[in-house]
Amino acid sequence: MRPGDQETAAEHLVAMGARPVDIGQRSVPWMVPADPEGNEFCFLSSRTMP
């Protein structure tokens, strides 16, 4: 997986049992999934620092 490839990583998380959760995050550079037990966590894509 390439750094910054959040979509591929998100698909991998869903394949392992995570599900997307909408907590009102709107247009932010991260997603919030929940694990199979319902625990929510933030998933951020990597980025290059200046």
C-alpha cells in the first residue's frame, strides 16, 4: 500500500470487519470507522510534511 492511499487502506479495514461511521465529520482528511465490537477510531492518511 502506498502512503496516502487512504481508500485502499479503508477497503482493507472494511474487509477485516470495520464499518464506516458518520459522526458528522463532513469534509475532513480522515475517516471514522468502527471495529466489529463498535469501538470507533480515526483513520488518517499520511502526508508529507514541508
